[in-house]
Amino acid sequence: MSDEASTGEIEWPSIDDHHPHEEGGPAARAGLSYQDEIVVDIFLDMIEDATIQKVHCETHDDILIKRVQDGEEFVEYVQVKSNEPDTLWSVASLCAKGADSVCAKSLTRDQHKETARFRIVTLRDVNSELRLLTYPCYGTGRETTCADFGALSVSVKERLPDFTSAKGSGIEYWLEHCLWDVRHDQDTIRSKNVLRILKIAISQKFFILPEQAEVVESELRSWAYDAGRAFWIPDRAKKIISRAALLAWWNDRLQELVDGSSDVSGAKLREKMDDASLSDDQIRMALELRRDYAQMMRTPRYMSENDVQAMQRRVKSELATLRAGQMAGELSVDGATFHSLCLQKMDAISQNSSNSVDDRSAFLKGCMYDIADRCLHRFTRQER
């Protein structure tokens, strides 16, 4: 392509309407991933930043962020690289494979009516020649007139000579408008997401607990996963999450958590079991087990405080695993069957426990029902 390519006569399509050229991402996804944690972070950006209007998952790039600023539409094309070799990124690795390189593929995304911006998210850090790209765009050290920018531009152009996007944007455009975002560890990203959820919730007068923030983070991650797995046809709407839809879900979910913490004891549990189409006798038994659990917590005669806390943590951990499988579609079962699987898991913990308490199975199940009553667990796959 030529830098002089004319774009004036072409009516470029919007990212929201244009069918992606490739759909390898959805088919290749096997489970919740590093990329989904990045999407959660971007969801939280969208909650706080009114200029972000939409987020795409696995459409024209790994992630797309659509903004409207001063009446102009921008789209940030985000590539996520989480399985690269254990070496620093360099100009050579950025431009390896020519037209199929990370740099070239990113620049070719510039083929829509929205003004293009770019981001590369990596587990591995960059070497000194790419360090400039990790600084905030348009800030100090990113000036297109500085010596480091000029040297980097020459180095990249030597490997990708005369390369431009369909709209005629060249390497210097990509270097000016690309942010290199190094995220070293998936667990650290998740922990930061949970902390952000707490801070945003508190700023909005939703006073939730850390364990409730972890549930919200998990549900946002599952949303990202579902969106990434969906195909443009027939599920384009699932792949594009608007700020309005996210805020509506966020406000309803946090209000539910707050209300659940102060609601009449057992009311939320009954509601969740009704949603799972469980029988009245099952619901009454669950409420009884939860009351027994509450009594045991008030007068713990059988277990030490350390044993109680260890069992509670184990229940939460196992339920989180089951819930993640359900939300990811790995457990495609109805609510009643999922409830049965949860009870079976409590029995398995009881049988494998070294604790000699006779009624530990009742304790575990009561704990599970208490967690559900506090809106930290449900038996149906939540629809958004």
C-alpha cells in the first residue's frame, strides 16, 4: 500500500456493523484466561469513564474499546499476548514475520470509520528500544519529535518498509498512537480488579464485603468469557457490551448484594432455590440446615475456631469452582441438577476431611446455604 493512498472517496464501515475477517478467537478459547481478566479491568474503566461507550470481545481484535470524545468516535484495538517466550519484547520480535507480525496485524485493524488507537498487552516486559511505548500516549517522552521516537521509527520501518493500513496510516501513526501495557501476572490483575470493585462500589454508596467483590469480579470475568466465545453470527449482541448494559447490571447486582446482607434471614436463599425449581420440602430442609449452621456458629462445641474457618474457606473455594464451571458452560445442567452437584461436593469434602466431627456434613451444607443466602452463590446460570 502507498502512503499516498486516497481515503476520501471510501465510506468506511463502523466496527459495530462490519463482520470480522477472522473468528479464530472464539473457537480457540478453552477456558477463563488472562485475557478475560484484562476485559474485567476494561469493564471497570467503562463504569468509571463515560467516554467509553462499548467494549467488543473477540471481534476485529482480541478486545476493542469504543470511545466518544468531543463528538469524535475512537476505537482502541487491543491485542493480548499471554503465551510468548520468556524473553523481553524487542523491535525484532514485534516485527517478526513481516505482514503477519504483531505490529503489522495491529496496524491493519485501521479499516473502519472510527479513528484508530492501539494497545498491546503482554505478560513479558519490553527492552530499552521499545520502552518509549510503555509511556502514556501524547505525554512526556512520547513526543514524535524526540530522538528516541525517531530511532524507533527508523528501526521498525527497516523491518516493515512502506507498510500502511487500508486507510493509509503508516508506522509512525501506529507508534504515536499505540500503548504497550505490561501486565505480569494473572492473579495480580484479578486482585487489583477486586480492589477496584470495592473502591468503585464504596464511592457509589454500595457498601459490600471483600468476598462479595470477589463474586462480582468472577461474574464479570464470566461475562467476558461468554462474549469472547460467542460468534458474530448469530450472537453479535453478546459480543458487544455497552456501557448502558454494564451499568444496569452493575447497579442491580450491587443492590442485590447490599439488600441480601440486610434482608430477612433465609429470604434470598428461598428465592434462589425457587429459581432453581426445587421443591418446597427441599427448600424447608435447606432453611433448617442454615438455621442449624447459624446455631453452631453461635455455640461452637465441636470444632475449634481454626477448624471452622478452614471449613468455611473450603466451602467457598469449592463453590467458586463449581460456579465458574457453570458460568463458563462447562456444566450445562439445570438448576436442580447443579444444586445436587453442590450437595455432592459438600459430602465429598466431609468424607475426605480429617476432622472427626460427626455432623460436619450438616455444617458444610448449612454453610453453603448461608453463602447462597448472602447472595454469594446461586444454583441457576444467571442471565444478563
